[in-house]
Amino acid sequence: MGYLDNAIVTVDAILTKKGRELLARGDGSFKISQFALADDEIDYTLYNPQHPSGSVYYGEAIENMPLLEAFPDENQIMKYKLTTLPRGTSKLPVLDLGFSSIRLKQGASLAITPQTLNYLGATTTYEAGGYTATIADVRVLNSFSGVGINSEEAVKLNSSTTIGTNVSKTVIGTSINITATTVNTLFGSRTTLQTTVTVIGRDSGARLTIPVTITKTN
């Protein structure tokens, strides 16, 4: 990680690990169709409406903060994406997955159906654009797929496979189906495997990460 000099306008764009994986396939899988903006490095508590020099300087400390250099781990960067919410929104939308954590035995399956709270004037709603789900280590699962969204992007992500390495996988859907691995060699001398799943509302930008534990049974 490094810092960029914020004295000039700089655009530093690099591929995430997933992007590099798709580019390396050379089969047309890599195609940029969307982009997102985030403000992970900004500390808004530095905004000072009591600055003695007046309102022009209220945000001086924020404007002079160093910017993070781009790096490829999608699980560590862009956690706080910028989003546009309806005018008059008084509460930030949050996700409810129905679980604070997931614990599965080998070969067991589970369907996650996220709901968004405090969005579009409703107490609870399902987002029309669906949800993006990312498992941090896809090896711990036999299958990981999204259902309910049939866009070209969703179909490509949901049908993608990995080569058994320690990489993340992202899918899109209104519901996310997971099945725990049945492979014993991953456990070694351990009785459990641990990772995380991160779910993001594609319309609201609401984000939630929960732990996932797979328990050895064989």
C-alpha cells in the first residue's frame, strides 16, 4: 500500500484479483460493463464547522488527506461505495440476511435471501437489482450461485468456475445458494474451515459481511 500525492488530480486504476483471473482466460470473459466509486480513505469526522477562518476551511483537513493507492484485493478496498439514495432519505439502508453467521456441515446446503431495511420508504424490501455476494475463499464450498437475476453480467458470474486456488468468487441474485465442500484434504488436521461472505445491495449500496464456518464430518 502507498499514498498518492493529492496536489494533482490522479486516476490510478488497476485490476482486482478477479479481474486479472478473467483477463488471463483470454476468452472474452473480461469485459468492463460497470464501475463504482468509493471513499474508503476519507475521515468525515475531520469536517470542522468551527474552523476560525470561516466556512471555506470547514473541509480543509479532509481535502488535504492523502489518498490510498489502488491495490488488487477486492475484499479490502472499496468497502464504502458511493451511492445515490432517494431525496428525503432519513435512514441509511441496511441488509438483513437472516443470519449473523453461517455454520454448515460438509455437503450441507443453505439459501440466503437478503432483505434491505429502510429503503425506498419501506421497512423491509427486496431490491429489484438483486444482490452481489462474494465468498472470500471459494474452496470451502462445492457450489456458490445466485438465482433470480438473468442479466448478462449475472449469468457470467454465476456460471464461472475456479481452478481450486484460494480465491474469492462473486455471484449475483435475489437469492444466494451455497453448498459446503465435501473435500477432506482442505481440512488437514483441523475440524473446521472458516471464511466470510459479503453481500451488497446493488440498488441501495448497503453492505454486510458475516463469517462462514464449515465443519468436518467425514
